[in-house]
Amino acid sequence: MTDFSFSFGCTIPKAVPEPPKLPRGLLTIKLTVGPEYDQQEFVVHKDLLCATSKFFERGFSGGFAEGTTQEMKLPEEEAQVFAFFCDWLYRGNNAWRDRSLEAALELWHADSFWLKVYKLGDRIMSPALQMVAYVSLIRLFNSYESTIPSRDFVFSLFEDDSPLAIQMYVVEHVAYWLPKSQNKDDWAQLFSVHERFGMEMALAIVRSQSKGEDFMHPCKQDRFEEKLGFDFPGLEAQARSADEIPPKGAKKVLYEARLLPKPENTAAGVKRSTSQMLYSSATPTPTAAPQQTQATATAPLPATSAAAQAPAMTPAPVTSQAPAAAASNVTTPAVPPNLFSSFGQPSGSNSGSGRGGNFGTRGSLNLLGNRGGRGRGG
């Protein structure tokens, strides 16, 4: 809750109330304000407007046509007053520096303008806007400046259904400064503005004369507005009920992801992993080695001509044991078992007439390192 005590005893906030604190959202609505000859359009964020005003919340969230079109016309409102409301809705206390307030004060006296703002807040059911207007009026009529209310303000204050606390505050303000002023006629002219105001002024002067120096300005009287039915703390609670503020001391935290457990970081494990990586990148994954066959030579058929081709070879039956190395002293080089996949499958014999080599094709690679040619194989 806001501290409602000024240093000189007035039970009003130290700062002008702020609009609701919450995200604005993405949805906007269009408001057409003023009569047809002087209309202005305002585009406002729906969430912010509805959080400030129960009138707009019911209009745009209920089963009314405005809830479908997201538009509303307010021909009875004054565009200059509504413009200040929109500025305050987005800028808070900085709205006092905006052009909308300057333009409004060119049309009305300050007291008349704040009374219009208060009545707007009452019609649209916005407690925060009512507090803004009330605090501004209290600061305008204080115990340090003998500000004379304008005649238009006094007439509107007592002609319309204004809060009794504001009416009596202005009466007590005039009764406090009237005896202290040199030109009392400036104050006395207000008595004829409105009949009820004149009657209340007569009673207030009697009270001030009876108390003498003990007659205090209303801003210094303890709980003045609450005694007259103006529940300022209640309005403050309603205005702040729409706030969406994180708890005090809460901070937004970035969280760290949980990682998978790390493998054992041993020297042997690292060495094996590195060797496996190098082997897998250099050679493809080895497959099952094809079994070699033990070939049995058959007698060559007689050639019909000198250029006759070599006879066909009959494949030998598959045995479980691999053939022994060649009788020569040549050492057989180590060949990866999947090398056959690069050069084709071998033939069924290691020797033949006129076709050297183990693959049975001319010019093919021999496992012993030599190339096949004409004549007997090695």
C-alpha cells in the first residue's frame, strides 16, 4: 500500500497514482471519442485498457457488439480529456509533460479540467484515474498557495453529482484563505455562483470564526476525506489489483542443461578410441572374408587352331581349409580381406594353360605381386 501521509499531514499519496503494471499484449481496439463534428480516434491496447477500466472490460469481453467489432464510440466524452487519459495510461506521471495536457489547459482552468478527469474516471469505472484527478485537485488547493477556484469549476462541482469530500474540501479551502486575503471581494464573488455553495460557505465562515487560529486548512485535517465518505485506501487497493508484478526480490534465472555422463578418461581408452577412429576413416568396415577354393586342374582340350582360346575351367569343390602357400620362396603380402570386392571375384584355379594369374583374366592383379601373361602360371 502507498504511504498516504504528506510531511504537512495531508492524507493523500506522495506521488500521483500510476496506471496498472502489466504486459500490454498484442490486441488493440479503436475508440471514437467526441460528437460527430469533433471526433478523434484512439487505438489502445486492449489488455491495458480493460485492466484500468471495468467499463471497457465488460464492454469488450461480454456479449456486446463491441466485443465482436473491437470498436466503440463515445460521443458524450470530450476528446481532449480522453487524450490525457490515454497519455497517462501509457506514460504515467510523465503525462504531465505531454501536449495533451497543455492543450487541455488552453481550453479550461486547471481545476475544471481535473474535475472533468475525475468524472471521466467515474463513468468508465477507473479508480486509478479518479485518484489522479483527486490528488491533482488537492495539490492545486493547498495551505501554501491562496489559489482562488474558478467560477466554472465551482458551478460544475455543486451542480453535478460530485463527491461530497471534494465539495467540502473546496468550501473549507475558501473559508481558510478568505480572512487572510487583502481583497476579499475576489473570494466573495464565488458565493453567488451556486446557491448550495453559498450556503455551505456561510456555515464554514461561522466555524472558522469560532475556532479562530485553530481553524485548519482541510489538507492538514486528519483523515478529512475519509470522514466524508471518500475511501482513498479502497480506491488504491482497487487500482493496484490489476498489477502483474513479480514478487519483491524475485529474479529471472537462466538454467543450465544437464549433460550426459562422461566416458572413462583413461590413457588406454583414449589410445584405443583414437586407433579405431583412424582405422575406420582409412578403411571401410571389414566384412567376412570369402573362402578360397582348392582348384583341381583338368586336362586341356586339343586346340583347333593356334589362336584358340583357353579351355573353360571347372570350379573345384569348396573345402574347409585354405590352400598352402606357393612352393616358391616369395612371401605373400598381407591383403585386406575385402580387397576382392574392388577387383571382382577370383576364378576357380591358380594355374591354367596360357593364362597366368590367380584371377583368370588377362592383366589382373596377382596376389603374389606379378602380372599374369602368356605361358604357364607360376
